[in-house]
Amino acid sequence: MPLPRFGDLEAAVMERLWSYHRPVNVREVLEDLRRDRTIAYTTVMTVMDKLYTKGWLRRTRVGRAYVYEPVASRESYTARLMREALGASGNPAAAFVHFLSDLSPAEAEALRAALKIVSPTGS
């Protein structure tokens, strides 16, 4: 099953939640989003409830409100998107070649460091 992509507002909410590294309530996310756009409390509440329903957020009742936090990290989500894109290729080896040829020096170094930590299955 394809990994769902976030809509623009869902992505903005998730980016905020990933950056906090702690559970937050709707009002905190609303105030943060209002730095960039005009948006209603009910809109943010609805988006966060939908993200909870879709399984992207967990929530805990604190008093009369909920606090929310991501179920998975930004890195985990990104890795799943990359895996899905690779799986969609008819030729994974060619996809890797194109991907690797576009790496910046810093990205290439990050890849080398990652390969030292995680060895591919079967080796």
C-alpha cells in the first residue's frame, strides 16, 4: 500500500510537531503556524485530529484538551518515502545510480557514515 503523502497543511503541522520533540497542544501549533499564515484554531484542531485518525499522531488527554506527538520521526517517514520510491522503479539499480550521482559531498559522507552503522541484510 502506498505511503500517504501529507497535504500542505498536514505537512506544516507535522514539521512543527517533529521540531518540538515533546507533546504539544493545538494552541501551541496554532501560534507557531500563525507566524506564517492566517489560520483558525478549529482548522488546526481538525488537521491534528485527522493526523491522529490516520495514525501519524498519538494523543493524550491532559485536563480538557489533548496533547499530540508524532508516532514516527521525520527520518523514519523520509526513509519510508525513499523505500517506496525505490520500489516503484522498474530498475532499482538504475534508480540508485541516478540518486547517487546527484549526491552532494556532505550527502555522500552521510551515506558512507550510515553504511558503517548498518550493513545490508545478507552480508
